[in-house]
Amino acid sequence: MKNSVFATIAILVCFTCLFLAAHAAPMKELNLLCWVSYEERSMLEPFEKKYNVHVKYKTFTSDDQMYALLANSKNQYDVVTLFAVNCKHYSERFIEKSG
């Protein structure tokens, strides 16, 4: 009797785990374009775990490199880091290009 109870519980636990695994939200991907050294793994790993997302990043070392990467990206980046000083200049360039 005791063995059949444990077997039944074990089977229920297995089915529950399979059900939850099949219906778990798939991990999403967040594409980040950022300055070199802004992609600290010590910050990204807790973020990825908390929000069930994988952060894929590409870095740049100059404003011109950032512009070239972004201009040729075909909307591949979800988040881009900029210095506030340069935001207006680059947003105007993108508006002119898309115009």
C-alpha cells in the first residue's frame, strides 16, 4: 500500500513537471547596442534571471561606429545607449535618412 502511494505521488510529480515545462514561457531575447564596458555580466545575469530574458549585446567604441551599426541594423536592437549630448544630432541624422 505504502509503495503504491509513493508510486502514485512520483507519477503525479513527473506529470506536473512535464506539464509545467511544456507550458513555461520561452526565454525571450533582448538586443542591446551599447558602449564598450556597459555590458557588465554582473548586472546582466541577475536581469536575465529576473525577467526570463537573454540579453544579446554588441558594443561600440565611438559615436560614428554606433551610428553605422544602428543604420545598418534593420531594427535589430531593442535598446541603444547614447550620451545625452549626442541624442539630438543622431536622431536628426536618422530622420533625414528615413525622410
